[in-house]
Amino acid sequence: MIGVATSVAFAPVALAPMAATAQPAAEAAPKLANKAAAAKVLECSKEARAKGLHGKPSQKFVLKCEKGQM
């Protein structure tokens, strides 16, 4: 059979909109802890900049500050 043409038909597919997912209360608590930790990092970072620290000395300072060792 020479010159046989084949065709393929695809059925249209309807995409469902993604539903907004509500976060369970159990997941909300760690995010609040993360916000508190982020605020502490920003505070320590500002303190490091005020002391004129940059690079590795700044990183070490911020890590110690986060742990409350400063």
C-alpha cells in the first residue's frame, strides 16, 4: 500500500481551574514561627551592618545573634 495517509484526531480537553486551597491550622503555626525567626535575622543583620561587619564576619555574627549568644 503506497501513499496511505493516516490521521489522528484529538478530543478537546477542558481544563478545570485550580481550586484555592485553604491551609490547615497545623501549617499556620510553623509559618508564624518562621516569621519570628525572619524578624530576628533582620534585626541581627541590621546590627551587623551597624557594626560595619561584612562577608564572613557578618555571617558569623548573625548566626551567633540568632542563637542569642551575642
